[in-house]
Amino acid sequence: MRFIHLLLPALALLLAISAQAQQPPRLELCAACHGPQGNSQNPQIPSLAGQPKIFMENQLVLIREGLRDIPPMKGTLDGLKDTDLIVLAKYFSEQTPVPLAGPVDAARYERGKALARGMLCGTCHLPDYQGREQMPRLAGQHERFLREVMEEYRDKPGPGRDTVMTNALGGLNNQHLDDLAHFLAHFGKQP
Ligand code: HEC
Ligand code: HEC
């Protein structure tokens, strides 16, 4: 086994190459819920376009293994290999997010902005809330999804959910979550 240390990087490279050459599987199925090119038309379903690749790889593994429980996605990833999930994550990370339509409430936007600054959300999600690595993009995500997912993290984080988010939202009330979701969904559309 002397050469195992040489073999492993070669194997990783091979996997990466084969992942690159593959077409993403089940795209039509994903699009039925997450929208064309991952721009969701349903306010309860998150957009995937432009999400960090690592964030999506992690979530896809958790969802496939049933560790992050998403009843509507049950079965959708069955039989997909890790390389398939990597190809899907890469595809969606490279799609361009379409900005959300809808009116911006200046007072809520400003309150959300001040809260996000004060709570240092940008230290992890980046100051423009584009996300990086395992931390999702929040800017331009559906307001309703953001609101619901934050309440879940705060009140009843399921298995597979990162406790850093439960800690980050501790002490915030529902009004705070409303304002944060409004600000983040409309980020950059300062009234
Ligand atoms: C029947 C609808 C449906 C289908 C089909 C579906 N999803 Fe989902 N997906 C959802 C919902 C709903 C959520 C969010 C659940 C929640 O509230 O936390 C989600 C969450 C996700 C997330 C986590 C995103 C985040 O920001 O937290 C990823 C990644 C994802 N889906 C990828 C996919 C991929 C890739 C496919 C195709 C293989 C797919 N989904 C098919 C409904 C669906
Ligand atoms: C210490 C780093 C850190 C801080 C600070 C932080 N987050 Fe997060 N956030 C994360 C990570 C990591 C995830 C992915 C969690 C997971 O895998 O369950 C996440 C996920 C989220 C999600 C889920 C989005 C999605 O698409 O699934 C929302 C919404 C969110 N954060 C909002 C916030 C807000 C608002 C703040 C400030 C009050 C904040 N975060 C502060 C690291 C952080």
C-alpha cells in the first residue's frame, strides 16, 4: 500500500474529470419545482441559480441521505451518485440568478438592513449576501422561503441543519425575521 498516497489524488482527479464531462441528470425534474435554470417561480421553493457549489453539494448529500428532511424532494435524488450531485451543484451554481420582482417597503428594508449589519450576517454570507463555500446566497432569494427557513432554524432545526444558524438567529422575534427576509430578498434594490 506504499503508493496509496499517489493513487488517491489520481482517483480524485479522474472523478473530477468525469464529473465535468457529464450532463446534469434529472434537470427537468428539478426545474418542475426550482424553476427554469434554477430560478424558482414558487415563493416557497428556493432558487438554486448562483448558489455556491459547495453549499449545494452538501445539501444534496444531506437530502439524498434523508438527513435534511424535505418531504417534496423525497425520492428525487434516489440512485444518484456523488458525482451526479456534484454535476448538479456545478450546473446550478453557474446559472444567473434573476432578481425578484415586487414592491420594496422602505421601512422594512432599512430595519432588515440594520439588523443584518448588527447581527454580522455578512461575516459568513459575505457583505453582499452572495454566500460562499458552505454558506448560501441570501440576496435575491424568495422572501417567503427565507422567512420560513429562518423560523425553522430558530424554533425547530431538523437533523442535518447547521447549529451556527440556530445560534445566529437566537433572540430574534418574528418581526425581526420578517424584516430580515424582506431586506435580503430585495437586497440591492434600495428604495
Ligand atoms: C417536488 C418539488 C421539488 C423537486 C422535484 C426538487 N426539489 Fe429541491 N427543494 C424543494 C423544496 C420545497 C425545497 C426547500 C425545502 C425547505 O423549505 O427547506 C428544496 C430544497 C433544495 C435544496 C436546498 C436549497 C436551499 O437553499 O436550502 C437544493 C440544493 C435542492 N432542493 C436541489 C434540487 C435538485 C438538484 C433537484 C432535482 C434533482 C430538486 N431539488 C428537485 C422542492 C423540490
Ligand atoms: C457563523 C456563520 C453564519 C452566520 C453569522 C450567519 N449564517 Fe446563515 N448560514 C450559515 C450556514 C453555514 C448556513 C447553511 C446551514 C446549513 O447547512 O444548515 C446558513 C444558512 C442560512 C439560511 C438558509 C438559506 C438557504 O438557502 O437554505 C438563511 C436564510 C440564513 N443563513 C440567514 C442568516 C441571517 C439572516 C444571518 C444573520 C442574522 C445569518 N444567516 C448569520 C452561516 C452563518
